[in-house]
Amino acid sequence: MTTVSLTVNGQSVTADVDPRTLLVQFLRENLRLTGTHVGCDTSQCGACVVHLNGQAVKACTTLAVQANASVVTTIEGISQGGELHPMQAAFREHHGLQCGYCTPGMIMSAIDIVNRKGNTLDERTIRAELEGNLCRCTGYHNIVKAVAAGAQGMAQAPVQQAAE
Amino acid sequence: MTATGIGAPVRRKEDQRFVTGQGRYVDDFNRPGQAYAYFLRSPHAHAAIRSIDTGPAMIMPGVIAVFTGDDLAADKIGGLICGWMIHSKDGSPMKAGPHPALAQGKVRYVGDHLAVVIAETLAQAKDAAEAIVVDYDVLPAVVDTAQATKTPVQVHDVSPDNTVFNWHLGNKDETEAAFARAKHVTKIDLVNNRLVPNPIEPRAAVGEYDFGTDNYTLYTTSQNPHVARLVLSAFIGVAPEHKLRVIAPDVGGGFGSKIFIYAEETVCVWAAKKVKRPVKWTSDRSEAFLSDAHGRDHVTHAEMATDENGKIIGLRVHTTANLGAYLSTFSSSVPTYLYAPLLSGQYDIPAIYCEVDGVYTNTAPVDAYRGAGRPEATFVVERLVEKTARELGQNPAEFRRRNYITQFPHATPVIMTYDTGDYAASLDKALEIADYKNFEQRKQESARRGKLRGIGFSSYIEACGIAPSQAVGSLGAGVGLWESAEVRVNPTGSVEVLTGSHSHGQGHETTFAQLVSDRLGIPIDQVSIVHGDTDKVQFGMGTYGSRSGAVGMSAIAKAIDKVIAKGKKVAAHVLEASEGDIEFKDGRFGVAGTDRSMAFGEIALQAYIAHKFSGQDLEPGLKEGAFYDPTNFTFPAGVHICEVEIDPDTGVTKIERWTAVDDFGVIINPMIVEGQVHGGIAQGVGQALLEGAVYDQSGQLITASFNDYCMPRAIDLPSFQVGMTVTPCPSNPLGIKGCGEAGAIAAPPAVINAITDALGHEDIAMPATPQAVWRAAQKARMPMAAE
């Protein structure tokens, strides 16, 4: 067993883990943060995307020990004071989800896209940047709309970004 | 229309939990003392099992138990079943081979279940599974659909030539006569490619047994938990029905693949009692590829006869349908009664004859996948119609229009009676949205850039609202296909609706609440929808076949009518009027012609207080249930137009425009309906351009991960232009037709018709990958090169 210490959604966490434990297993099994999902075993689907030190990573391809001394943000950690994060609100407003399983990963990727590409995103950019996230329900049409709207919403809510 | 009533684009109630990571899917449930199951699966497509030595696994760290098919047999656990009896032309019943949950004597496909290891952790269970020693006698395999009956390989003893059934529908003599007098006959050979459903949530199950009460609980990724309970109890014999609680909580997509009752949940329930611990299994994606039921996989030859006026006079079809190594739960119905009855499409075709040979192969079982039989039928009809129009030198849109059914009801030669529709209206609207009149201009502009532009139509119909129990019973279904609902009004006037439908992305918590809000005149946040738990909902048939609006909501509407009727009786007592004078309008019970009235919630309270009436003439309380059995299938129909541009140098097909005009009857929530259309189109485009499950000749699935099986990504798809026409369905009280499968049904022929239009020849199969399109484009160029 190996000891890992990290900050998850603003809380300090220390645990002994089997060295082969994946970050997604650590979040789901040890911390019971089940909003981060597993949809594949080849790093293709993106249901497990979380932020590691502010950048999107696939938690199924990251060992828990790699996150040692790091800051991790999951889908459970982005809304503040009962208010949805602008990207969460945009997915709801634009019907960017159906079964909801890919949604946490989509939202975490979308926030990362905005962080990297800015608040004004065209359709082509959004579609290209969502390469690492699969959705089987929506045909992406409304996800693209939600990401564009969420990007605009994030421009109007700088406090939310600072929380990342 | 109110802001939350029927027809309003109400934002979904369920989304708050999904966007915050608070959804509760099966793998999110962890029971106290839970152990983990891992299944050892066959690496061979076909092998006799000489022996299985579980001893080395039993001594591995953390192992609690290892079970094989012998252990299930010793406990008299039955095999998995196929619930739809198909009879061959000669009247003989289909040949159903044994389907044990864990293999007995033989494995029949790669991924077939050999043994289960139950251990303290999943990693320990996986490690131990590798220590199980299996001595196989590897046998030759058959994987190819068209060759299945022409091989010495025998998948099941009951079927020497691997035939499950030779089935037919329609009138052979009349069809032959039509072809004899035809002016023109168009022929086509088609492969409907095998697909893997791939909901992003993999299947999962947690089985639990309570020794104190003798109660079993199964958490499972199911589209129809009550059917799962019925099959697990009455047929497989895992637990008595009244002692088994099946919970299907939030489910992450299904698309058909979570209708079926699989080996894994069977074993988890049974093993929980054996090891005296809750047992959890979660599929990984590789297992899902191997063992989820696949879809489609048809090989078809079809011919269409036309007369001198360009009128379709006959259609004959022969299809070989691959059913895989075992008959999955509803597999036999998909290439038969969900397929051939749709071969008339939207067209007035006087004579149709269809033969279907269902075959076994050493591949994963094939069953319903979004559309289930109807996409296969639509692909046949719409490819043939397009090809016929081209051969006759006619405009494909106008050729369709000339052959549309225009009088309703219309009885087809393949047992369906279409109730209503206006196909020309959808065509006109689609042509307008697609800017069809300027297509030639766009094609020339593409040509100037060295690109090939094409346009393809798909004028589809489907039979949904599955289905009238009497009708499906006469066709071989083992169950009736009604739906149930219970409307419970609380003393405060809030309402809980218990439904037998199951939501796994469809948004029932919102649309069903809209109906209740609309009918009872109460705020939508005063309505809760309860589903997916057999301890709460008495019985239900579940969600598939675009049935939950047409059938599930009709049951709710029927129960609401009963609530209002009872409310009128209560109001009559409370308002001291005769029952006949009580009106219910805008959420109030009032006495006609007076200003005396009470709100719905006030009457609800009076119903429970019951001070104003004696229990002898009126029972206290306000709770009503209903079972709704539809009187006919529903017939959603529409026109999709796909416009593509092909780069002949790379073979890349880009979808430039997608137009969908659908008639779903009355729409409860247009936002959700459009979302269903988008998702369906994406799956249909996936089939046409990207997806294909490929087995090599030894039966290894060589597309068994998201690296190898090409799922549609955002960049592969355009935004869609979606329009609607409405002819209310006369067969249910709400006028709903259903929308869940339309896109997946309509899309594949639209794409292929567009590609063949661009290429100028018909020789392209699905998936039309860049490589396939590039080859086809080179072939199209060759005559030019010869010049």
C-alpha cells in the first residue's frame, strides 16, 4: 500500500491505496464521489474527466499516486453556494444531456476547453475539442450549443473560474 | 398551453442531479459487505469443454467462491429464455438451443460465460479468474451470416444446419404475378452491418439476499425491471417473484441492449445467497463489446417491380438474419415481426412477399438495437425506391410522392393497418428546409473544387407504441405489451405517479409530469414520477419501441381520468351539489352555473379527511390505477434528407446538411423530442459511415474496443435541421406516435442514397468509411481515366 495525500474539491484527503489504484477508482470507491464515471477501458470515452491542477485529465488513465500532492476538482466540486456552474446551467438549459452518464465528463472537458480557448467558441472548435468525449444519446447537437452558451456564461461569472 | 403543460419545452427536472454528479447509477450502489464478481469468458468462438479446474483460483488471495455451470445446474437454475415464438413456413417452432447462464459442455462465442469468481475485491477476482484452468477442444467456428447454413459447423444440436427458422410474410402468388406483369424490375443486394449498441454506461448488477426475510434484491441496468423479475423468477428460477425486488435506478442509456435478461444479473442474484454476501458485477467496455447483445446483421436480396406509369406494384425480399450463438430475450421477433411488416414503407404497394431465414453463428447474440428490425426494413425499401427512381430516370422525391399512401386507414399486404399520416406534407416541408431547389447549384460549386456532392432521401415509417397485447400474442409474443400507471394524490394535493415505463435518458420525470400538471392544473413541481423499482410500481412492461409516450402516458392519462372522476364525487359531497353538476376545469372542482368551487388540492385534502361523506357511499382517499392496452401500433413517419460532399482524393464524406421532418403526432415536450431525433440520427449516421462489428474467420471480435469500433464523435456530425408535421394518432387518448427510434431508422438509407448519388453508382456498403468511399470513387473515375 502507498499513501497519497491530495486536495479534492477543496478538502484535504489522505489514504493508503494499492499502488495500481486508478484516480477514478480512488474518487469513486474511497471518496464515494460517484459523479465521475467509467465508460470504457481504453481512455476513449471521457466519462471520467476531472481537473488535475486545473487541467482536464482522464481519471481512468491516471494513477491515484500520480495525483499525490495535487489539486483535483470533480463534477461535485464546481457549483458554489447552491448555484450551478455556468457550464452546468448551460447543459440543463440547452438539453445537452439525456441519460446523464457522459455528462460530468462532458462538463469538465467543456470547462477546460473554455479555459484554454476562451469564451467565444465557434461550432467547429467545440466539435474538434470534444474529440475525447463520447455521447451516445444526444448526437452532440445540443452539447455543442450548451458548450457555446456555457462559455459565454463563464465570461459573466469570473468568480466561478477563480474557484477552479 | 401553459408554461409547463403539454407542448411546452420544459427544462428537465432530472437534470439537476445529472449535471451535479448526483445521478445514482447501478455502479454507484455499494451494499454493506459487498463482494465482487468477475466472469471468466471463453477466448474461443466454439469449443467443447473437456474440464474446468477451479482449484488453483480457489486458493488465490481474497477469493470467496468460484462457480461454474455445474453449480447452477445443481441448484436447478434454468437457462436464459427467448420470449417470442416464431414458427417456420412449415409450421414447426423455431429451434431454440439451450442457453445456460454459465456454459455447460460447450462455449459458442468469444465472451461466452464459463465461470464466475467472487472475491473481496474486483482486482482479486480478476487475478483469480486467470488461474482457472480450462481444457478446451477447440472446434471450427461459423461467423459469416450468408454462409451459416452452408457449413459443417453446427452451433446447436437442435439445428443441424444452423437454421433457427425459415419464416415468411405476405402473399407469394400475388407478388409473383405482380413481377410477371412488371414493366421494370430493380434488384439490390444489401448487407445491414452488425452494430454494438454501446450505451456509455456499461451494464452492471448488484445481487443481495436477506436471510432474515428470504428477500432478494437486484440492482440492475434494465429498461424493464418487471420483465427482468418475471423472467428471473418464473423461467430461470432464481427467486420467487414476490421475494425478488428488482431496482433499475438511473440507467445510462439502453438503446435496446438493456431490455434483455443476461447471464450476469442471473448469476449475481443467485450467488449472493450462495456466498451470503451482496455480489456486485460491473461490465468493463471490453466485456460489453463481447457480451452485450448486438444489433442488425442482415444479408438481403430484394426486388421492386414497377409498372409503365412508374407505380410500384410489387416487392419481394429474402433476408438471412444472424441471431448469434444463442437466442436472446426478444431476438426472434426483431428480423420477423418488427421487420417484414414495415416493408411497405410509406408506399401503396399491392403485393409484398418476404422470406427470412434466422441463423445461428458463433458470434454474440443479436437482439433489438434502436429501431430493431425497422431500420433494416427501411434500408431495404428506401435503397430500392431510390435505385428504382434512378433506373427509371425519375426524380427520387417525385417518384416517392407518386407512390405515397394518401388514404387512411390503409391496410398493407404485410399485416399492418396504418391509421393516419400526411407523407407529402413532410416531404414538402423537408424539401423546403433542405433548400432542394438550389441543390444543383451547390453540386456544381462542389465540382469546381473537385468535390462530389450528393443528396439522399429517406421517407421512413415505423410501427411504434408496441403494442396491442392481443395482436402481439397472436404473433408469438410471450407477454402482453400494455402499460400500467398509478396516480397517488397526497392530502396536500401533491401527486406521485408510479409508472411501469422506465426512463434511461428519455426525460420521463419531466414529460410525464407535464401531462399531470396539464390535466390536474397543479404546478409541475408538485408532481413526482416514480419508476424502476418493483417494490414501488406493481408491474410494467418497460421502455423500448418508442412506447412510453403512446402507451405509458396513455395509462397515466387513464388513471388521471379516474382521479378526476373520484374527485368529482368528493366535491359533490363537500360542495353539497349533485355529482352531475360538478365540473373540473383549470385545476378546480366547481358547481356548474355557480361561483362555488374548490382547488384540486383542497378536494384532495377533503378526500383524506372524509368528514363530509361516510365511507359507505364513498371511500376515503384519492388514488387510482390503470392498465392501458393500445388498440393499434402507432405509425410515426417522416422524410430525412442528407446532403454530403465527398473528397474523392481522401474518401472522406462530410455531411453538409441534415434535414429531418417527422410526424410524431402530438408532442408533449418539443425540446426532448428534438433531442431524441438528434440522437437517433447520430446512431444512424454511425451505422452508415463509421460503425461495424467485425469478427474474423475464427470468431474473434476484432472491433472490441472504442479504439477499433468507430463511435460517432462530435466532429463526425453536423448540426441538424429538425422540422415537424403533426397528424394526431387516433389510436391512443393523447394522439402520441412516439419519437425514440425515428432518427436511427431514417438515417442510414439517407446517407447511402446521398453517397451513391454523389458517386454515380450503387456499389457501396455500410459503413461507408473513407477507405470504402475512396475505392468507390476511384471506380467511378475509371471510365474517365479510360477516355
